Amino acid sequence: MIELRNVSYRYEETAALDGVSLKIKAGEKVALLGSNGSGKSTLLRILAALYFPTEGTYLFQDKQVDKKSAKQLRPDLGILFQNPDAMIFNPTVYDEIAFSLREFGFEDIEERTRKIAANFALEALLDKSPLKLSGGEKQKLILASILAYEPKLLLLDEPTTAMDPKTTGWLIDLLWELDTTVVLATHDLSVAYESCRRAVVLDESHRIIYDGDKEPLMENIDLLVQANLIHKHKHRHKKFVHSHYHLHF
């Protein structure tokens, strides 16, 4: 479904991705792991056809993605950014969900909007301003707005940042139920482990250093340290001081 061939991306003279090659099959749930600044968000934006490679090729369903073809792909792609406020621009929760349905020419807008709102426990908030929702509710709203038009590829950029533990658990359950292809960018190993079977790891040189099953990754301390996904610091328990590795949450 997705293929990146030796893709690089630069902001002026600064590299954000360096020679990334990746294939993702339809229906896969893939965790894109890396510390802040490793290139996760840039890679998601390339997959969403918001950015275009400085070098290399991006194929979506065997067709090359570029500025000319990007508009045709919009109904197939959905991206949830880390900050939901950057995506909210409608006066009510109802209008936020219905917006993309109108844009993409759906006829059953009322039915779809109310159904997805019910699925996301947002039906009581349909007349409310999205700006008055909590951070977790905003994330749920934007995700509902995306899934309402049933994209083939769902891209999530640190989606649990504003979520409390209960909402995070809800999201993890939802992802397992979806038939949609999902790429979840996070530095939270716990969320990645519970949400996806496959992990792709970017290190601070903006290259892929691991691509495979999540289980061997979690046992590879050296690689996790290289990717800056775990760290070590000292703990004091009364008079006893020791240090050990910690996951990033």
C-alpha cells in the first residue's frame, strides 16, 4: 500500500530524514518510534502528502505521490496532529465532524455525523464549541472527523499527549478494532507496544535503525538507548541509591 524509496527531506540545510526506505501493507498497524527531532512528524507529513521528499520517491497504492497527484489522494488520507487546536476551525462539534463529509461529497452527512459522534461518545457535545472541550475530547473529535470519511490510511502524531489514561486506553482499543492501515508516531514505548505489532525506529541521525516485530525490539536495550527511547538515572530509596533504565512516557 505504501512504499518509500530512499526518501530524504531537508529544511534548508538541516536534514529531517536521511535515506528512509519503508513498505507498509494494507491493514497493518505500525508504530513509528523515535525521540523528539528524529523525523517522525516529518515522515508522517510526507505520508499525508503535505510534504514532498527532497530526494527519493513515495508511492501510495503503486502510484507516485507528488504535488500534482496529492489533491486526488486527500479522501484516502487522514492525519491527526499532536496539537488538536491546530486542526479545529468550525463553530460546533457537529460542524467539525461534518466538514470533511461535505468537502468530499458525501450525501448522508447527517446520518454519518451523528453515528460517528455516538461511537466516540460525543453526541451530547454536538452543539458545543470545540474550543471548550478538554484536550482529550478535542483529540477524540478530530479523530472522529477523520474516520467519518473512512480514509484508507490513518496517521497519528503523538495522539495520546493530551489524553488521560482512560482515554488512552480507549484509543488503543479503537486502533485494534479498525480495519484501516495505521501509522502511529510516538516516543511512548508502552502505547506503541499495546497498539501495534510492528515497530519502525528512527534514531537521531534521521535514519531507520529497526523495522520488525515489536517483541525483539523491547528486548534490545542497546538499540533503545541508541534511539534515545530509554534512559538511565539514579534513584534514592532512603539510604540506598541505584540506577536503572526507564522508558520514555
